[in-house]
Amino acid sequence: METRNYSEALNEGYKRLHSQIEVERAKPENAEVHEREIVKKSVVSVVQSIKKTQPTEEKKEETQSELHVIPQYAEQEPEALKKEIETLVELAANKGLEQAVQVSLKCSSFVQDAFHDALVDNLVPELKKRGMI
């Protein structure tokens, strides 16, 4: 899986995620948890806060995605589902986490979960590169 070069314009999203990662790291129950799981918990927390504060009435972005970032467990799913996941990851990379979450709210629970997993897989290397984890 290639590491995406996320736009520098997305620094606000990284700052928000980094803050949540620090919150998760500080929790005693996460002392022995692998960093990937901490990032995943942080993404879920950010997604939940976005859900609470943002209306879900957004137009769906139509983007072309050439990434193959879907989680392994979704490999056998229909092409349409895989494309939805890839599109959401691409949207997060180009437009930011909040906009991708807004669009994901209109998708099935399976697509949302797979999007979160794919996002974590792409964010961990980028967050390491930026010294955030």
C-alpha cells in the first residue's frame, strides 16, 4: 500500500487528530495498545464529534480514485462497495477528514467501517512522517 502525500492544507485536520491521539495515549487502558489501534480509536472519536456537530445534508462528491486502499476483509466485496471506500479515502486526502466523514454518513455501516480502517492504514505512515505518533 502506497503512502499518500496528504496536502499541507489539511494540517488543521492533522492537528485535531493529533490532539485526539494524545488523549487516547494518556488513557491508562491504552498503555499497552499498539499505535495503529490508538490511531483507529482517535479517528473514531473525531468522526463521532463531527457527526454530532455537522449536519448530514451535504451533496455527495463525485471523485475519481485510483487508490487501492481497501482493507483486506473488503477485497471480496462487489466493485461498487470497494469504489465507495476508495472514494472516501481519496476525499479525506484531498478535501479533509470532515468532508469525507460527511459523505460517509450516507453510506452503509460496512462502508463506513472499512473507510475508517483504510483511513487508519493510510494515516499511520503519514502521522509518523510528521512526528505526530
